[in-house]
Amino acid sequence: MWQDGVRAVTSADAGRIMPFLRRSSWTTLESSLVEVERHLGDWPAWMAVQGGEPEAFLLLDVLRAPVVQIHTVTCRDKRAVDHDLPELLRAASFYAKQCGALPPLYMGDSAWLRQPLARAGYRHVGDVLFYEKEGTDAPATGNQAVEVRLVDAADIPALVALDSAAFAPIWRNNAAFFRHALCSFAMLYAACLGGIVVGYVLCDVRQEQGQLARLAIHPDWQRQGIGTRLLAEAMRFFAEAGVSSVALNTQEDNHRAQRLYRRFGFQHTGERFFVMQGAWD
Ligand SMILES: CC(C)(COP(=O)(O)OP(=O)(O)OC[C@H]1O[C@@H](n2cnc3c(N)ncnc32)[C@H](O)[C@@H]1OP(=O)(O)O)[C@@H](O)C(=O)NCCC(=O)NCCS
């Protein structure tokens, strides 16, 4: 029997928390329950308990720390949204602050969560747009002077440094993420000039769809056709993998990236995620 109040969730709670997550309709579950269960021991999670039963649940994705992101929020009903969720958001913020992380981030399309997040001090920091393209043709080849090769573990510090230069803090990947990407994603290529890593592209394949997970060029080497080259190489990889379409997402205000993707035939699907970030008191 769980005691009433807010408590940390561990993998030992999985047997009882998973049915709660399965049956509650106030949920952000954009990703699969299997993924939630897999991370129940290694990512921080909390639940609010009343009468020995879970009322609300929150799992924080810490893979990209110091960026910490709300992975899943589930509430039993509207009462739990109003009364229990604020406690869990406070627990997540407290955790992030103690770890020296950034204030937690939410990225998704669960409209019901906007108000509770806003009441907890989260601000809307932008939207992410989804793009898709049928087929794998590449209308341009880009800069042929750069060497494109597979990334290995020795490149990871260079990729972390590149992300720090190319992205605002909330979008940066850390070494743990790149180590995970090396063994879990289908392809990670680096673009090199004179032995220096100047860009990378990260791709995956899911159910015959190519996923362009990330494309980044160091600011010192942008506007030289290297982004075009890596995108063309990614399309070639997808063609060899036999995918029928390719999907990606990017920030709404990232006009340069969107121009590049549109040149390659990607079109906005209409789908978008909103991004909100907490703030320290
Ligand atoms: C978006 C991004 C990947 C583009 O990479 P890039 O290497 O600059 O891309 P390219 O050089 O192939 O094309 C970019 C522009 O340079 C122009 N360009 C290409 N070669 C050029 C050259 N030799 N001289 C002058 N301009 C050139 C292109 O026409 C294009 O112009 P446009 O922006 O007006 O449409 C890069 O800006 C980047 O990494 N940004 C930060 C991270 C990011 O936002 N990633 C994508 C979202 S996940």
C-alpha cells in the first residue's frame, strides 16, 4: 500500500503504475508505454497518491542533462490536474535545480497541459513544426570538398562542442546523448574539413519511414553548402535503407533550416508541438 502524498517512483512500482498509465485519459503519452517502463528506474519520476492509489504521475527525461524534459504526465482526472499535478511539477523543478540543470522543458501537443504549466510558471518558448517528404530523391549534392564519414566515439567531444556553438541551450545534446545515438540510431555521419568536424547528421528508420533526427553545421562553416551535402547524404542513406518517406521537425523560427528542407521537397504536415519551459522562483 502506498502512503498518501508525493513520492518518487522506481522500477519496483512498475506493476501498479503501468495499469494507471494505461487507463487514464489525461495523459501526454506521445511516446510508448514500453519506453516509460524502460526508464522507470533510470530517470526520475514522481507520483501523487491518495487513498493508496495514484492520482498523478510525472517522468522526467534526463538523457540530455542539463536539459531535462517532461517525458510523460498522467493524471487520473481534472481534480488531479488541478490539485496533484502542481506538486509533481514542483518536485521536478526542485530536482532540476538541485542537479544544476536548466528549468524543465515540455515539448508536445497535449493542449490540456498548457494551463497547468502556465500556472506553474512555465513560459511558451516556441513551437516545433513537423515536415515530411515522399521518396528519397536529393535535388542538390552540396559541398563536395568536405569529407563525410561515420562518427565514432572519439568524435563525441567535437559534436558536443559543435552543438554548444550551433544551438540555444535547450536544444543542445550532451555526450551521453551522442553515446546513446551511436548505438541506438541507424546512422550518424560527420562532415570534416582538414580533419575538423564541422557538421553532423543523425538519422533513424522506423516502420519504413526515415527520421532525420538532427542536422547541424558549426556556425563558422555555415552557408558553404555543407548542410546541403549532409542532407543529400542522409537521403542517399535512406534510399539504401529502402524507406518510402522521410520525416523531420524543426523550430518554427528556424527559417534557414526550413528553406533547406523545402528545397529538398519537404512539406509542413500541419502537425506542431508547443514548447514550454519552467522558471526558477
Ligand atoms: C540549417 C543549417 C543546417 C544549414 O546548414 P548550411 O551548411 O548553412 O546549409 P547550406 O550552406 O547548404 O545552405 C544554407 C544557405 O547557404 C547558401 N549557400 C550554400 N552554399 C553557399 C556558398 N558557397 N556561398 C554562399 N551561400 C551559400 C544556400 O543557398 C542557403 O541559402 P538560404 O539560407 O538563403 O536558403 C545550419 O544553418 C545549422 O546548422 N543551423 C544551426 C542548427 C540548426 O538549426 N539545425 C537544423 C534544425 S535541427
